[in-house]
Amino acid sequence: MQDVRGKVAVVTGGASGIGRGMARAFAGAGMKVMVADRDAAMRDETVQGLRAGGTEAEGCNCDVADLASVEALAQATLDRFGAVHVVCNNAGIGVPTPTHKLNIEDWRWIIDVDLWGPIYGVKVFLPVMEEQGEGHINATSSLAGLFAAQMMGAYNVAKHGVVALMATLERDLRGRKSPVRASVLCPGPINTNISRHSVAYRPSKAKPKADGERSGRVAAGIQASLEAGMDPDEVGLLVLDAVQRDRFWVHTHPEMLRGVELQVQAMLDEQRLTKG
Ligand SMILES: NC(=O)c1ccc[n+]([C@@H]2O[C@H](COP(=O)([O-])OP(=O)(O)OC[C@H]3O[C@@H](n4cnc5c(N)ncnc54)[C@H](O)[C@@H]3O)[C@@H](O)[C@H]2O)c1
């Protein structure tokens, strides 16, 4: 899909951070944009910002963990714009907790949003795009989808699932010569409010369980790296480029893939798991 001008993009979690960066990048390339998010205030602000720049933009209340809500998003997009060319399954949350302390409610919440969200997005939007004869489906995974670091058990499981989902999808699509392409975004640290939003949305009333001083240090390290991270608008431009060039992998910090490489090497050489 080289030429995106006039085409329609849907971005879940589009009201903040990386999703808003994608919405801005698509708008900058002349696309019409549907901003899907569960937060009304951030959603309205983002849509107003896009409209002020001359973009045809709309907002839609959507909970990606709810299939009916994702179906309603597809319908609202078709009603408003008459087509859907690019879908970014980006909404996500995460809380750092040691795996043995993660309660079942948190496991379900994180898997529901971070993995079932993209699964619903593929299930609902793929038939629309195939019928239309063109389209591109992206999903936001993470470096956590390629390397399972400590303290992020449910998040790692969901994000590894997203990489598997999109890689299988792309191979299936190519295998049957579908006109639709798939890609996956694996960001490193990006400067967003994901930590604050995740704490606010967390349904469990139980306090997230830390594991003494060590887990406090790991959580503080994650937060510091987010604050020093890449500008989300830059990430949006990388996703736009991948859509325009039909590239599968979208990496924000390719140098951090060295950890993945070392892990594979240690597995092959010594059946050993590297530190992380
Ligand atoms: N920030 C990072 O360093 C980083 C790194 C790797 C991957 N990611 C991934 O990037 C994606 C975007 O995160 P971000 O960092 O921009 O965070 P963010 O909190 O700034 O943006 C996420 C958006 O998703 C929305 N959202 C949350 N749950 C939702 C739900 N159930 N339904 C609909 N919308 C929902 C939030 O309201 C918010 O607007 C996530 O999938 C996250 O896991 C982020």
C-alpha cells in the first residue's frame, strides 16, 4: 500500500502515547483517522487536534477487550468513512509484578486487553479488508514480545502472543495470496503515560504485590527508561513507513535486539537462559 492519501486508518488506544503518534502520522500523510479509545477526554482532545490540522477524524468509544465493542468500532468506521484500509491494534496496559505474585484477575485483565484485543481486531477487520480488496493490519507488541524479562509475566505472555498472531497471520495471508498485509510493532522504551493509565484502569482492588526491594528497583528502572524513551510521534512515523512499504517488523530500538540474539545463541550453544 504505497499511496495512503485519502485512505482510512483505525487506531485503538489512539487517544494517547504511541497510538496518538500513529494517528498524527497517518493524518500527516493525508489519511482519514478513527481514534478508538476507552478514555473520552483524551479521545476528544486527540480528535480535535487532528481536525484542527485539517484531517477528517472521528472518535469512537471502544474497549478492545470486548468483542462486541470492536465490532461496533468497525461498523462506526464504515458508517462514517465507508471503508477501512489500515487498522492498528495498539491499545495496551501493563503492570510490573513478579510472576508468582500476579493475581488471577490481573492475569485475565492483561491477557484480555493486550492479546484478546489484537485477536478481536484481526477477526473483525480482516474480512472487511479482504472484501474490499486491500488493507493492512498492524498490532503493537513490544520488545517484551521477543524477550521475556523478569517481573512482566502476563505482559510478556500477551506480547509474545501478539508477535505469534501477526507472524502467523502474515504467513497465512501470503500463502493464500490475500490482498491484505500484516505487520507488528515491537517498541523499546517510549515516553508515554502507560504506567499511570495502567494503574488507573486496573480492575483488581488488591494492591499489586511487590517482592521486596529488588522488585521496587526493577519497577523504578522500567519507569526511568520510559521517561527517557523515544517520542511517540517518531514511532507513529515508523508505523506509517511500514504500512507504505509493506514491511512486517517495525522496531524502534534495533540495537536492543542484541539481547534477543544473545538469548538464541545461548539456547543453541548451551541450552542456557540469559539474564534479563
Ligand atoms: N511505552 C512503551 O515504552 C511501550 C513499549 C512497548 C510496547 N508498548 C505498547 O504500546 C501500546 C500503547 O501504549 P502507550 O505506551 O502508548 O500507552 P498509553 O497509555 O499512552 O496509551 C494507551 C492507550 O490505550 C488506551 N486503552 C487502554 N486500555 C484500553 C482498552 N481496554 N480499550 C481501549 N483503549 C484502551 C488508553 O486509554 C490509552 O489511550 C501498548 O500496547 C503498549 O503495551 C509501549
